[in-house]
Amino acid sequence: MSTSTRGNLASMTSPKEETALPEHTNRLASETSPYLLQHAHNPVDWYPWGPEALERARAENKPIFLSIGYSACHWCHVMERESFEDESVARLMNEKFINIKVDREERPDLDDIYMKATLVIAKSGGWPMSVWLTPDRKPYYAGTYFPTVPRYGRPSFTQMLESMANAYASRTDEVVHQAERVVRYMQQLTLSPNVTPEALGPDVERPTVDVVTGAIEQLSKWYDETWGGFRSAPKFPGGDHLRLLLRHHLDTVDHPALRMAEHTLDCMARGGMNDQLGGGFARYSTDEKWWIPHFEKMLYDNALLIPAYIEGYRVTGRADFARVVRETCEWALREMVGESGAFSSAQDADSEGVEGKFFAWERDEVYGIVGKENRELVDVAWNLGDEANFEGQHWVLVRPEPDTDLASKLGIDVATMHARLAPLRQRLFDEREKRVHPATDDKVLVSWNGLMIGALARAGTTLDEPRYIEAAQRAARFCLTTMRPDGTRLLATYRDGKAHLNGTLADYAYLAAGLLDLFEADGDVFWARTALELANTVEEHFADSELGGWFFTSDDHEELAVRPRDMQDGATPSSNGVMVDVMLCLYDLTGDPRWRSAGDRALAMMEPLMRESPTEFSRAMIALLRTVANAPIVVVTRGEGFEELWRALALHRDTAMTAIQIPADGVTDDVANDVSLLAAKHSIDGKATAYVCREGTCLAPVTEVTALKRQLD
């Protein structure tokens, strides 16, 4: 039996060892968010976002201090320890402000609005996010982490509190005017001035494929020729950037695009950002080499990187990319699945109050575990022979060079090196399991579950691993029952038996996309029909009937300072971009022109911004390329030889292709009415039969792999 000590944030007030709780308890104690519960015993008189806090601010004409963060955020923990647990700082906050704490994962609508404000005011953003609002919720100043004393070129937090309180008290009209200017500017950020109802009529055309060229050119300028990735440290993985490069290569035979994607996937896989023992990627790398991560692991990052490595594997045939997919999926199933079958949100960067303590090693400790006879092997293969790479005295395990180079230094081939490392990796993993684990934020977010459902469904098909598809099915069922109690509208978050908060566009878009991936993986038409239901709800409650596209919040959501749209990709894909892909996919399946019209209008609405900031629209461009390339949809009926046909499709290089399996005798009439593409398709002479279709027109059915490949190529 393992002696590991696993934490979850349900029982933790902070990422340090649990002690007797302070006597003070604030209003956050009744919340379910692990992040809010971490602050429930601060001396700060915290409110959750809601009518009580907002009405008090208006009644007392007090400014609001809004703090937004999330449970796995290292610097959020630092600011809590330094400031929010300090009695004197808390007295100042309680006297001068109405203080509101928000979990950015529970309230992505608020996070989107006030992150835009922070970017406008401070020219940079991040978490913890610190925003000062007028009593009517409009931002007049913003920043991120503020230290206890002036450093890093920043004033202290108490200096900021005094300054912001004095500004509102002595220059109220000026502050209100400033806040209104910020709100107007934020509204302008979501749309180009060229976007008008007249320009986006019902017959609008989608952008031409040349918009992608701008993104590829910009990524090429930012590309790190030595270590892969884009821009300098800190480096973020950018899974959709890599998928866009791979799709562009397939459409244009652009070899530089392939080289950028393949090199980046390779370097990320070898670095410490990819946990070399347990699998799973950290949120970002603090250095240019991908070696030393910011150690928190987010569900969404891994759900976005799994498809990137799947597509890298299918395009290049590299077995090591398939291995990364498997290891990342195994991490998700081992570490992130809750009792409900749905996926938890994140794992902390800290354990025992120290960032990265769980993942770092002392060299002699490793030698003692692997044995002296393996010292040369681990020195070369995991860089232990070099100087300490983490905080001057510890090692984060990395593979410093491509495997062929490492094996050559050891005088063996790559297969032998991996065979010798495998049992050592298991020994180190088993020993690490005995440490105090980083805490897990076990709340369920429908949006992030949608991303992981799609990732696991695709991985299960590509790697022929039914367990991954089964895990995706369990999570999907939870989201469609517990998180959709009325059978139509989604709730956003769940924890400790409570599902609540209105679903945003991200919840509907990501889940619908995941269900369509699951439909491909197992052939159960229920998933496709449910995706249609979700799309209908989006059109009814989120659509902008004048300009196209969709708002981030529904028409019956609470009134906010701005009604956000979520156009650009950020840490997660643009929900408008994902919804475009869903709509165009539904058009392919059903032939219903309203889905194509909705997708095309959204792309046309985004086009001016796509041309201005092309790298912020990778997900929308992936959808565009799939459609412009007229990617095939292949319907395969079950029967003799099905496995051969299905494996050929699962590994085909064209990652934009859709493959669907149906029963040997075809589908029922009611299914065909909903998903017209499946109508009149059945097995020939008891053999599995493939129908290759484009734009609703199908080629002659084939039963042999060679004939199928000819039609696809």
C-alpha cells in the first residue's frame, strides 16, 4: 500500500501544512470553490461576488477591491501569506473597501472582463489579479501581484490601497470618468469598427485562407530556432498554434511550418515542463528551454496538448509523440478523475508551502534509488551529470538533447536506452509517490471537462485504447445529467454535491465539441444529437443576431459592466472559435444551412481582428482551414474487416478528416432525419464499408484499405 500523502483543496486553507483554524471566519466559508475556501479564514472581510457585496458598495459609496485568482496559483498563495493574512493590511482593506474574492475558473465571465481592464490599465496581466472598482463595478485601476514592500519596480500593496482609497475619496468625479473611459475602451476591444450589421448580412462569405498566412508569418518571427516555441521566457505551450502549423503544412506542403511544430513538440516533451516520471504538463516554462516549469498542472493545458501531440504523431509518424499522448492521458486518469467520473480542475504548484518541492530531486537521492550501476545512464539521460538546474541545489529531471543524441553518448541505441530507463523511471515514480502531494482542486468545470472529453476520445481512437474513450463517456454523462438538471441549460461548476452558476459560451462550445469527438470515437449518435441540442441553446440564448458570433454570457445572465464576447484565444481557446468549428461540423453532419450560416457569419465578424492580431485566433483558423480544405468525412459501417479500415483512418495524416462508425445495417430513420449524412449507408455483403464524403456528396463505397487510401489521397 502506498504511503503517499495526497492533498485536496477541500480540506486546506492554504498550501502549507494544516494547523488549527483561526477564529476569524468570513463570508467565503459558505462557498464551494477551493480557492475561495483557502481565504475563508483571512482577517479580510471578503465577500464572494454577488448582490450583497455590490449593494453594500453602492449604499456606502465605497470603492471595491476585487481580487481574482485560482487555487493552483503560486503567486496567489504568496500574496495571501504576505498581505491577506496580515491583520494590519486587513484592517486597512476592511476600512477603505468592500473586498470581493473571485475564483477565475468559476467565473470566467468576470475574469475576462477584468483581465481586459488590467491589460488596458497596467499593460500586462496575470494572477493574482488586483482590480479597484467604483461602486457600480467599473474598473479605475488594476494590476497583478503587489509585494509587501516596494520591489520589482512595483509599489507595496498597502501603498496601492492608500492611493486608490484616497483617489476615490478626494477625486471621485475624475475616478468615475476614468473608469467609464476604461469600460468604453474594453467594449471597443471586442469588435472591429468595420463590423456592422450591413457588412454581415445573411449571405456573408467566410474569410479567405490568406488570413492564416499572417498568423504563420508572425509565429515564424517569434519562433525560437534553438529550443522551439514562440517568444522568450516564460514560454507557454500553445497547443493550438502547433495544430495550426501542422494543418497549414498539410494544406500547403509548408515544410518550415512542420519543422516549427515538430521541433517545439520535441523540446516540450523532453523538458521538465512535461513531468518525466508521472506524465502531464505544467502550465508554462519559466526558462527558454522548457526545463523548469511553473509547476501547477491545469486540466485545460493537458487537454489542449493531447490533440497537438496526436496530430504531431499522425503527421510525422513519431512514436515518441504517441508515447507523450499516452503518458498525459494516464496522468489524467490517475490524478484527475473524481468519484463522479468527471475531471478535477488543477493540481497545485506548491506542496508543504514550497513551490516545486514534490518534483525536485537531490542528485544523491536519485543515485540511491536507481543504484550506482545506473549512474552514468541517468547522468546522461536525465541531465544529472550537469549542474543543478533548480534553485542552485536541486534537479528537475529533463532529457537535455534528442533521444538519438543521448543514446549515442551512451553508446547504445534509442530502444535500449528506453528499455533501461523504464524500470528506473518506475522506481523514482514509486518513491516520489511517498512524498506529500500538491493539493488537487477537485471542482468540476464543464468547459474544461469538454476539452478533456474531446482529447481522450481522440486519443482512444488514435492509440486504440478503449479506456480513454470510456473515461470520456463517463465524464460526458456527468456533464449531461448533473450539470444539465433541466435537460437543456448547463450549469458551469460542481463541487461537494453542489452544481451552480450559469453556463457560459465556453461550457456549451467546449462540451459540444467534445461530444462530437466522442461521436467519432464510439459511433453513438446520442452524442451528436446532444451536440445539436447544445448548439440550438447557444443560438437561442447567446447569439448576436445583428453582428453574428456569440456573446460569452447568455441573455438571462446577470448584468455586468460589459457583456463579454471571448473572441481571442487566451489560456483556453476562444469560445467563439470553438463554436465556429462546432457549427461547421454540424452542417457537414446534417446538411442544415443555418449551421453553416452561423459559422460563416462568426468568421466574417472576427475577420478584421484576425487580420490585426492573427496569432490570437488559432482555433478559429483551424476551423477555417478544415472547411476551406474541404476535409473528407468518412462513414464506416461495421462488418467484416472493420478494424483494418478503422485503424487506417485513425492513423491517416489528414488530421482535418472526420471518421464516423455506424452499425452494419445503417441507422434508423429518426437518426437519419437528425444526421442526414448517415442516411442510406450500410454494409455491402457483410463487409465493413467506407463512404468518403465531401460537402454532402459521397464517392462510391469501398471495402478495402487500399481503395480507401486512394480515395482519401
